[in-house]
Amino acid sequence: MSDEVQNGNTAVEVAYPSTVTEVHGLLSRLAVSNKDIEKKKILKILQQLARERQNYEEKLIELEKSWAQNKESVDTDLLKVQVMAFNLLSKDLDLPLEVQTKLLGEPEVDSSNDHATHINVPTDFNEKAQFFGLDPHKTVPDPEIHSTGSTLGESLVRQKLESRILELESLPANIGLYDAAFIQNDLEKSAADILDNVDELKIRALNELKALKLLPEQKQLRRKLVQDSLTSVVHQKNKYVSDSFRALKRSFSIRDKQKIEQTSRLAEKLQEQQRREREELEHDYQTHKVNELAAIFEGVRDELEEKRNARHSLAKALQHFHSQVEKDESKKLERIAKQRLAALRSNDEEAYMQLLTKTKDTRLHHLIQQTNNFLDSLANAVKVQQDEARAISLQDRAEEGLEPLQEDTEEDADARREKIDYYEVAHRVKEKIEKQPSLLVGGTLKEYQLKGLEWMVSLYNNNLNGILADEMGLGKTIQSISLITYLIESKKERGKFLVIVPLSTITNWTLEFERWAPSVKTIVYKGTQHQRKQLQYEVRSGNFSVLLTTYEYVIRDRPLLCKFKWAHMIIDEGHRMKNASSKLSLTLTQYYHTRNRLILTGTPLQNNLPELWALLNFVLPKVFNSVKSFDEWFNTPFANTGHQDKLELSEEESLLIIRRLHKVLRPFLLRRLKKDVEKDLPDKVERVVKCKLSGLQSCLYKQMLNHNALFVGVGTQGATKTGLRGLNNKIMQLRKVCNHPYVFEEVEDIVNPSRLTTDLIWRSSGKFELLDRVLPKFKASGHKVLIFFQMTQVMDIMEDYLRFRDMKYMRLDGSTKADDRQDMLKDFNAPDSEYFCFLLSTRAGGLGLNLQTADTVIIFDTDWNPHQDLQAQDRAHRIGQKNEVRILRLITEDSVEEVILERAHQKLDIDGKVIQAGKFDNKSSAEEQEAFLKRLLEAEKMKAEEAENDDLDDEELNEILARNEDEKRLFAEIDQARLRDDQKLDGPRLMSYEELPPVFKEDISLHLEKDKPDAGNKRERKQVVYDDGLTEEQWLDAMDAEDDTVEAAALRKRESMRQRRAKRSAGTYEEEGETPRKRRSTKSATPMSEESFVEDDDNDVDEEPFVELCEELLQKLVNATDENGRSRSELFMTVPSKKLYPDYYQIVKKAVAIKDLQKGLKKGSIVDYQQFKEELQQMFQNAKLYNEDGSLVYNDAIELEKIAKEELAKIDAELGEE
């Protein structure tokens, strides 16, 4: 319905509301409207709405009254049918037809109403509504607001409740029903006069407030009642009432009609619920079962614990019992051991063996058994060697038309003696030599030389080979020539003799042959290729008896020289064949045929027993065919440097093993010492002279030791931006500092910028300062001096010093040619020679030189191999020397040189035990051998260094230098003159710290922090070479060659290595290097050849010390065994196979094996000591990472690691590293 009002030009339309929202909108419109017409229209509509509501409420009241007055009877039958229908419908079942008929049948017609009247229903909506008694304008409630449970409706109700509660709470406390018009004074009235309902309004407000606040509790109670009614079980006898009650209970929770799920879904949920119930029952059953098993296990464990405790108690009791028995038994064994040791010392073998049978010492029994087996095998091998050699000799002599040699026919008696004396096995055929051969015309042999000839002839008669190891200077060359002449003269030997010698000594051999055996046809096979080609015609003709050549030509001209079947091969300086796999050894053994072999050497044992075995294997390959067995049985007493868990040999076992070793060596090795056979030879006195470091040396030494670098100032050539000079190989650099600081050119440029030779050359070095006091005394007293050096660069500085002091000298090193050497020897040994001093390098000048006119030897710096120094000493201490030889070894105190000297003494200890203690002169008594050996063993246990004075004054130095009283007085006068000259000096003789330039006084650590390479700029480095890089064989070939030098060979080797690295495209190991020191242009007072001024690239003659030590460490790992004799290193020798163990290379980062480390040390791929330690640790880490804890390989790795740590600690101490 709508109304329109016309007011002028304005029409206002107000719609009749049909919903509560429209009514609210109409009220809002009335509140904001400012038009009177519109307000009147709205008020009119609101009045109409109020009248309609009032009519509706009146009709509703009337309807409720009519319902209350309705008392019609209930049709019970129909009610039953309806209840049944409701039950069926609640179960989602179809109603039967008869039930539908009853429910939908025609209602009974009242009999009072006989005639039905037709009702006319109007068609108009409003009229139809009025006809049925309904209000046509009644609005339908909004379902969003009035529907039960809707969010909006509930929100409105809650808001109204909250506002009503606030309103009630804000009412005043004295509210009442008093009428203000009739207020009287209540105090004048009695209590009966006061109205009863005066507080009715207040009480109603309080009741309403409390009722509203109880609403949450009512809701909670109602919710609980509904929940309890829905979940409670009610039993009804009447089925229809029961179903109706359940339907009623469902109706409490049903507000709107809900969609019932499908029957299949309900079945699935029911099945899932049943499954969960079954699983819970099964879980409870399994839990109960597991708890029962756990209880049983606890009982069994407690029972086992009780049994274990009982066993432990029993084991402790047994251990205590056995320990007591062991103590008693050890006392008994100790007493027997003392008796055995006494018998062994007294050389009573029979009593010793009887006592040994009473003991249960398995080690001694095993040692006796193994050494006996080894000696028996050697005896059989000797027989086989003799038989083969005898067969070859008979065949050769038959071809030459000679009668066979006579042999001892008493084989049975000899066989019995062989079992008693092992020496007799080898030397069964004996021949006494009373005089020297007539072909030997150069002089008369000494008695010991005749004995040596007799021993060599005995080897020849018994078809054996040997080693003549007389000490240097006893005439091994003459004895060898006497053997050749004796075999030609007495044995009618027509075969050829091949004599192989170093190139440096071939001239001396030629002179000795010309002097002692001029009638023996000798060809000296040497020279250039053209010269040797001319000699080859004579060689092919066979018109000679002796062919004298060198190591190099034996290899180079092998196709020609190996065609002959040589009767005898003599090798001088045979210790060069200590490597059985060297090219020289392989060439001689594989291509050259000879009936007899003889090695001449003054040092048969230089480092270890395998080197001695290599010599024995060359001369007797059938006898000494296993280096492992030889080293295993006889190296044990000399390997006392193992880890702490290693069981060392007792004194008894050491005596026993060394005695057996002497038994093995006696038949094949003859060694005599000069002090034993040459009574007339003057004594050789060696003194170690300690030298102090100068202030400059001390500063450089500390820098190098602590920081491995030298601070030479900013802007110095060869240094970094911060003035640092980094160097590798710390040991070598420390040795250089000890020798002379001028070895580093940057240091000399700072200390002596002018490069002129001044007093600073001897004041800056402790050794040079000492020589400045010593050399003038030797020159004044007429003693010639030999000075041996390790570094050619130090020799350059010494030349400058000698020229500064106007002392005539000669120099010989690896660059000196063979022909020049011989001329230099003649000039130096001449009676009227003007040369006072001879400078020699230890390696090049210590072989085959006769310098007996010099009686003083100065070892400027000690060699790692002590036998190199011994050979150098014997250049002067040899037959022909008439004066006492004084040897001075210069050692810088508190420096790395003391460690090198100690290491050299350790190597000499091995030589003393094996060779010298054997007294291989075939005449010393067993008591002498035993006493000497006893002293060596005691000295090893009670080793102590002799105390030296820190400062060696002139008087003490003269005591060392002077050979008689006259020389003492002369030396004292020279000291007085020198002291007067020293007063002219500005300071002390040795340069002090205060004299140093400021650059050496700065703190190097501050510059180390700044010394960082710029980002993105790769620092350019120079490569330094600390040794020549040559093997022993290459070095010897270069030294012996007439048309080659060591420097040229080293340069070729380095270039070859550089090309191989470039092909591999691998990272090179570069070292910040140094430039070789150039010779000064100062003219010398001594004429020298042009060749001697060739610039030396390799200043260091000796090799890297850590390589040898690391190889010894690896060898000890290879020899390590467990208590059962099983090798622990077997699985560590090579890396695992990638096919068999592919997972190994997935776990470990880098596979490392012992053979890889040995190969790396040999080929130089392991460039420093730190890299070796890292590679070794990686090998042990791989084994422990891949294998389980407690496995055999894991345990072996732990034990080998212990050995390695002990050895590395010793190497660190020896190399002077932290």
C-alpha cells in the first residue's frame, strides 16, 4: 500500500512496511525527516500498525481461550495408528497401505449435521483472509532474526540482555513506590503504619537482575539435562512408547531438519568403529604380552649378572694365585738367566746350551732355532755356490787346456769340521802364501797385505767371492794388483780381469799398475768417444790381461765389454753398489759373466744392514738371496729406536745375535784397521771444536728458526713488499746460517754494500773467526791443511777470505775435470809446493785422492753420512803419512749441527757393532771381540756427552792444535801478535748485536702480519734448488765423466722434471728462492783455471735429510708384527681394489698406502716433511674410518699409528722442528 501527497510541485511517497526491517527504516526516516507532510504520513502509518497489532493480540487471546475450552474426546485408535506411522517414518520405512488408509480415510460426519452446506470462498485475497479469520496485513517474521539458533538473532538477544543488566545495576538502592504528593514523616509512624508494598519495585528489579545473571548457569544446566536425556538409557515395556520416547529425545537436539546420511555411509562408519575397537583390544593384549616378556627378561638378566659376578670373583682369585706363582718362577728364571749370561760371556757354548734347555724362554729357543736354520741354509747355499762355480771353472780351464785345481779329498773329515766351524765351510781349501809373486816388482808387500792376498786366494780356491773392507789407506789397490799377478803366475790364469773404478781414481790405478805390475798387459778404457773407439779394436783382439775402466763406461759400452767371459771382476769403492736395484748393479749382474768377484770398499756399512746385504748379494747371489731374512734376524739389536711398547732385546739376546752375524760375515768379509796392522802409521786425533755464533748469525738463526723467513728490509731484491725473504727447507737454511751469513746475498748487500773483502768476512761468522786464528798458526808451523765443505757457496766465500789473507790455495769440487784433478794433486803433493790449503767438497774430494803431504784436516760442516767424513779424513791419514794427523770438526754450539753430529754418531754405532766388533782379521781372539763388544753395549746404555767449555780461549786452542812444545810457544807468539792487531778493531773479534744494521734489529713478527698478498694478484715466486736433484748413480756418472759436470746434469734433470709436470698439468711445488752467489771479481793470488769460475747452481751437496728418516720410519712400519708374528702392515702396503671395495672410495677422501709414500719419497712427489706427515696420518684415518672399531685392521691401524707417532717425534727432534 502506498500514499502520495501533492504539495505544490512536491510529491512524497511512503510505502507500507511489510517486515520489521522496513518498520525500523520507517522510524529512522521519521527521525531525520524535516518535512511535515512526510512526518504526518509516517505517523499515520505507524498508528495503523499499532491498531493492527492490538487487533492481532485480541484475536490471539480469544483463540487461546477457545483452545482452553475445547474438551473433545480423543480417538485412541487413530492415535495408535498415528504413533505407529511416526515410528515407521522415524526408521525411514514406508507406511503400509492399511495405515495410509486409516490415516487418510474420510472423517466421520456428525449426525446432527444432516445437510452439508456449500461454502462460497471469495476470490479476493483480503476478503479470503477475512473469511478465514486472518489478518491480511500480518507480517511474516524475518527468518534471519527470528529463527531459533540464528547468529544474528542470538546476537540481538545477548545485546538486549546485557543492556537490561546494565540498566538494572544502575538503579538507585532506595527506589520505592512512595508517591511524592503524600510523603509523610515515617519517623512519626509505627512499623504497622508503613505500607507493605513500599519495596515491591526494588524487589522485582532485584529478582529480574538475579534471574538474568543466572542465565549462563541455566544454559549450562539445560545443556547438561539435554545431554543426559539423550545419552541415558530408558527401558519402556510398551514398544510404541519406547520408540516415541527415543524420537522425542532426538527432537531435543534437532532444530532444523537435517539431511540424513546414506545407509552405506553409516555402515562404513560402524565398521570403522568396530575395527578400532578390535585394534584397541589387540593392542592391549600385545602390551600385556610384552610386559610379561620384559618381566621374564629382567629375571634372566639378574640371574646372569649374579653368575658373571661369581666368575669375576673366581677370575680375580685365579689371577692372584698365578701372579704369586709367576713371581716365584721369575726369581728362578732370573737366577738361571744370570748363569746363562755368564756362560755366554765366557764363550762356554756347551754350558750355555745346557742351561738353555732348562729354561722355557721361547724367544731364546726361537732365536737359536732361527739363526741355526739360517746358518744351515747359508752353509748349503755356500756349497751350491761352490759347486756351480767349480763346474764353470773346470769347464773354462778345460777349454783353455789347463789342469783342474786340486781339492781337499778328506770330505768326511771336512764335513765333520763344517758342523763345528762355519768359517771352515767356506774356506775348506787352504793355501799358504809365504812371499809375493815375482810379477809384483814395485816394492815389498807388508805382512797384513800378504794375509789379505792369502785370504783372496782362498776365496778363489774355494770358488767364492768376497769383500775386502780394509780401512782406507791400507793399500787395497796394491793387494788387488797382487791378486791378479798371483793368479797369472801361480794359477796360470789366462782369463781376462775386469777392474771397475771411479773416474777420479783411474789415474791412480794406472800409475799403480805401471809401478807394481809393468809386465801385465793392461788397457785403460776411458776417454772421449773417439778415443774409446780406437781402443775397441785392441779390446776385440783380446790381447790384454787387465781391462781398467770406470762405472760409466761399463754401462755405456756394455755391448762390447759384456762379450767376454771375465775370469775376475774387481770393483773399487764398492759401497756405491749399496742399492741392489741400481742401474750399475743390474747391468753387472744381468749382462756380465765372471767366475769370481771382489769388492773393495773402506766403508762396507754406511747406514743400515740391507746396504751390507746388497754388497753380499752381489758377490754371492746364491747365498744371500733374501734381504728380508737377513735384515729380520740380524737387524733387531740395532733397532732400539722403536716405539715404547716394543720389547727390546736383552743383553743376552744382543750378544747372541751379533755373535751369529759375525759368524755369517767372517768367511766373506775381511776388514783390518790401521791402528791394528800399521803400527808405524802416525795417530789420527779428531777434536770437535765448538764455535760461537756472531751477533748477525744469532739474529738470522732466530728469525729462521721461529718464522722460517729472513727480514732483509723493504725494497731489497728477492724480498717481499714488507722486506721478508721466505725460505723452505728450514734445516738447510739453518745450516747455511751456521756456516756464513753471506750465503744469503741480501744479507751481504746490507752488511757490506761495497762487496769489498774486509774484516767483516771473518767477523760475521763464528767458524771463519776461528779459522782466522787457526790457519796462520798452521801456515807458520809448516802444516798443510785440507778443508772439506758441504756447500760450494761457502767455498766461494772461503776463497775470498784466503785471498784476503794472501794464502795460496787450491780448490776441487764436482765441476773439476778428472785430468785437472790429477795435475792439482801433483802440484799440491810436490815437495816445494807453494800451496798451503786445499779446499774440497766432501762428496767430490773424498774419493780416491792421495793427499798424504797434508797432515791437518778441517771438517767445516758435518755430512749426514758419517762415512763421507771418514773418507775425507783418510785422504791424509794413509800409508805414506809421516806426521800425526790432526782433524778438527767445526760445530756451531746450540745449533742444528749438533743434531746432525749426534745422528752421524748413531750410524757409526751400527758400524761399530757389526763390522768392527767382529774383528774380521781372522786372528783376534774371542775374548778381545767379546770385550770390545761389551764396551759398545755398555756405552750405548750409559751414553753421555762430554762437557765442553762454552768459550775456547787461545791457550786451550793451542793445546788442541800443537803437536809439540815448540809449536805451543810458536802459537803463543802468534796469538800475542794477533792481540796487538785486534786492538785496532772497533769492537770484539766476533760481530756483536750492537754493530748490526737497524734492519736486523726490527721485530720480524710485525712484518709477518703485514706480509699478505694483494687480492687478485698472484705473487711471483722464484724456484730454489736445495740439492742437485740427482740420484747417487747420476751424480757419480756426472762426476766421473770428463765432458760433463754435476751442474749440467742437475740442470738437465730439473728441465726434464719441469716438462713432465707440464704434461701432467699438475700444480708444481714452488719455493721462494735465492739466486746463486756470484764469484767476486777480486783477483786471486793463486792461479786458477777458467773452469773453476763456473757459476754453481746447486750450492748444497748433500741431500734432504728428512727423506732418509722417513724411509726408515716406513721400513719399521713394514717390519711391525703382532705377538703371533703376523705382519700388521700387509693390508696397508697397497690401496684397496676399486672393483672389490667400491664403497671404500665413496667413504674416504684420498686413498694412501705405504708403497705410495715410499714411491713419493723416492721420486720427489712428497716435497717436504709436513706433507709426509699429513699423508701418513691420512692412511691411518682411512683405515679407522672404513673399518669397524675392534676389527683386525682397525687394531693394526692403532698400533702402527703408535709406532709412527714415536718415530715422528724423534724425527722432529732430529730435524730441529717444533
